[in-house]
Amino acid sequence: MKTDDKNSGKVLGLTLCIFVISALLFTGCATGNLISFSENTFFDSSKYTNIRELGPVQGESSQTMVLYLFPRYLPASTTDAVQDALSQYDNTVFLANVAIENRNKVYVGYSQVCTLVTATAYTADRVEK
């Protein structure tokens, strides 16, 4: 009978070890994709006059990872974070002094992968041609 107890203990230990290794591998895959991309970085000032500063803005895009492994909602996006920053003031034409950060926020039972954009918003009058 003692042999069966030893074998069941070994099987349980091996199963637990495989589970922990799998969880660590999946966590590495789920949290290792922090990439920032901004599609437009040029502003043609010849098309605008009376450029005015509106103030500092901050935009954020996040994805929640349930149990640190399972994604909920769409992935964090730099484009969405920039659009969030642009929407802070009415009539924002462009952003300057842009800083982009990727953050992992860890909580009990879940985590968030976030892209944070900090910038200064400007407005201007469009030149009619």
C-alpha cells in the first residue's frame, strides 16, 4: 500500500510541475508583446495659421489579462491612446512633445497591459486655398 502512496505522490508532483511550467510559459507569451507604433508623425504647418497651445493631454489604451493569462478585450494600441489624447480638447489639430510608455499593471487575479501617451495639444486655423 505504501508503494501506491509514493506513486500517487510522484504523479501529483509531476502534474503540478507541468502545470506551473506551462503557466509560466503562457504568461511570458501573454506579457511579452509591448510594441508602440504611431502612424503619423509629420505636421504640415504651411496649411495652418494661428497655432495655439491648448495644454497637456494624456491618452491610454489597455487590455486586461484575466488570471494573468487570458486576454479580455482588444490589445492595447498606440493609435487608440493617441486618439484618446487628441479627444481631450475640442478642435485639437496636432500633438507635440509626445511620450509613449508601455506599462504592465499587476493586481490580484488579473493584470493590465497599457499604452500611455503624454503630449501637449495644439489647435490652429486651416488656411483655405
